[in-house]
Amino acid sequence: MTTTIKVSDELRDRLKAQAARDGLTLGAHLAQLADADDRRHRLLALRQAVAETSPRDTESYTVESVAWERTELTDGTA
């Protein structure tokens, strides 16, 4: 299914030029832009969650991460 969106001629031309530069259709280029914006919002949410993490939880995470990093990976057979 396709649809029509209203944008200025200048914006349409800019988007088409960007798509052509990367060898994409305009639709594929718009999909990439939408994906990039989704990713930006996920990373902002992650950054906020990290900033709100208590010092106690941060220390607990660090201790557990170090323990996992020192674990020797085996399949359980000697």
C-alpha cells in the first residue's frame, strides 16, 4: 500500500537527493530515517535509565558483571 504525504518541494527534492546519493528509493530512505529516529529515542531512554540508576544498583551490576567476565565458559564436560 502506498500513500501520499504533503511536503514542500524543497524538502521533497532534498529527500530524493539524499536517497539517490545512497542508491535508495525515497520510501527506503524514509524508512531509514524513521529507524534512526526510533534508535535515537531508545538510546535516550537508556541514557535516562542509567542516569537514574542508584549507586547501590550500579555497584551490584558491576560486581555481577566482573564475576561473569571471569567465568570460564565450558559445556559442563571435563
